[in-house]
Amino acid sequence: MKKSGILLITLMILACGCSKQGDSRIHMREGVGSDTLASNIVTRPVTHAFSALTGEGLIVKEAVTRRNAAGFLELFIVGYNESYNTRRFRYKVTWLDSDGLPIDTKTSTWKAFSATGKTTFSFKAVASRTEAVDFTMDTKKWE
């Protein structure tokens, strides 16, 4: 009993000591960095299946607007792909005037974008007219 207690404590210390704290700005993809429980070759199929089963997908973490030096409204989108799979989608930004009405522009088209699995993604859109004060953004599946 005493030996199993010592073994358990030793394993816990090793497990805590092996956790890696790295720079949050650097992302080590699967197969490059050290294995974790989620990326281990034995458990990977299970975690990927569970990810698909629970419907993990894209989330938008931040949407920021600002006026650039030329007076055009800029939109910065930052999000995260919770899935293990690359998610491909299209998005369209519609710029709105001060009355909340859409501004008719040729740049309001569907644009393709891909977000790699388990990574942060970002993109930027710039209004084509200085009258823009707000926006709406729509997404759809990339087919």
C-alpha cells in the first residue's frame, strides 16, 4: 500500500512537471509539438469524433470597427475554430449608412475563407464608401 502511494505521488509530480507552458502567440500543430491526450495517435480518432459529434465549429471572439486615415470604416474579425477540422466558409459584409440602410456597393460580395482546426483566425474588411457607419456580416457554407 505504501509503495503504491509513493508511486502515485511520483506519477502526479511527473505529470505536473511535464505540462508545457509556452508562448500563447505560438501554435504548435498536431504532429509537430509534444503529444497531449487530445493529439496522441491512440486517442486522436476518439477526440476528433467527439469534436464532430458535439458540433464544434467557428466562434467570433471579437469584431472591432475603426475609421482609417482616409475616413473609411474598417472591420477586424478575430475568431477561433473549435473543431479539429478545417472549416471553409464564405462571408459577406454589408455596410450601413447613418439611417441603418445598406450602402449599395460592388464590393459587397461573398468572399471565401478557411479556418484551420483548433486555431485562431482573423480577417479585415474595409468599406468602399466613407458614408458607412456600421455593418452586418453574413456567413454561409462554402460549397
